[in-house]
Amino acid sequence: MNVADQLLLLAISLTANLFSAFSGGGAGLIQLPALIFLGLPFPVALATHKVASVALGIGATGRHLRERGLEWPLTAFILACGLPGVILGANLILNVPDRLAELALGVLTAALGLYSWLRPGLGQHHAPTHRDRWGLGVGGAVLFVIGVLNGSLTSGTGLFVTLWLVGWFGLDYRRAVAYTLVLVGLFWNGTGAVTLGVLAHIRWSWLPALLAGSLLGGYLGAHLAIAKGNRWIKRVYELLTLVIGIKLILG
């Protein structure tokens, strides 16, 4: 790629990951279609995007860990439930019709935004719940399913984790976004990148610009989320989920 192409990739990656780090997911809405539009086949674009998205997790982790807001037992639980699903999803993606998967994901993603919008008080206060055996069982099962989606579809699945942590486990939006960016952005996406790297090729020459944009966008977006608080995060989350859902439905 020439310098102009690298600068274009940098701008795309920075924009996508800044919004993703602010609202708790959605970088794939911009970044993955851009890679396909620029000429990469879907499996190669997906694998390349996955590798680049790990830098989003690194950038966001660097900012959120300074706040010391993560509970380590819940952190380990999210990883244990989600990572097997990510591996399964990455192995299944080549057998799923792209359009059908995108349509289903679009409907679900738009529904997330509508659900949050219809509940004004959702995620505004931290009120932990469902930490008993039954609650953890249901919560872990859903995280596994989201992990399958994350390993296969990538676009917006971090938003599923964010809302699930808010709606089921009682986290406020700021804490939920921190968990999503650190655990999904870094560990889930890292696992998906390794798995897809084995199954498909990665376009290594495109990665420097994508990694730089993801790293910087992740840090800046996490900083904005911490600075602006739950109300702003909720509004951006709702806007992003609706935009992603409509885009996926329309194709």
C-alpha cells in the first residue's frame, strides 16, 4: 500500500475505534466493511480486522486500568464463559451464509438500542445483581452465545456484552464499557485473531496503520467515556446500535 492508502486506513481505524471505545463496541461497523471495500476478501478482511481490534483493547485497557474499576472474579467469569464461544464462532464462520447472518445480527443490534432508549434509567447507577448460582449460570450461557457471535461476525457484538452486563449483572454503563473493552477488545478478539489467523490469511502490510488507529482510538475513546459519564455513554450507545442495526439490515 502507498502512503495515501495507509493514511486512509489510519483515519478509518481511528474513527471506528474511538466511537467503539466510548460506547462499548461497534468498531467493525466501519472498519470491516472498509477493508472489504478496499479489496480484501471477507475471510482475509475478518482476520485482519480481528488482529487490529486487539490494539483497541490494549489502548482502552491502558486507560481503564488506571481507574481500578474492574472486579477480578467477574473478570475471570466473563473470560471463562466467552472465550470458548469465540473459538467456536471463528471455526463456524466459513459455513454461515453472510447475508443471513448480517440480517439477524442487524435486527438484534437495533433491538438493543431501542431497549436501552425505552428504559431511561438503565445503566445510570451501579447496582450489582444476579450474582447467585442461577444468575451466574444464565449470565454465563448468554456470554458464551455472544462469544460465538464475536468470533464469527465481529460487527457490534461488543455492544451485546455491554448491554448484557448492564441489564443482567446491574453494572452502570461506564463500568460495563470498561469490562467490554478490556475483556472483549483484548482477550476475546485476541483469541479470535489467533483462531482466524490459522484458518485464513492476514494482510500484514495493512496492519501498521490499522494498529496505530486502533491503539490511539481505544485510548481516546476510553478517556472520553470516563470523562463524560453514564448519560453520554448511554446516548452514544443507543445511537451507535441503531446505526449499526440499520446498516446491517440494509446490507
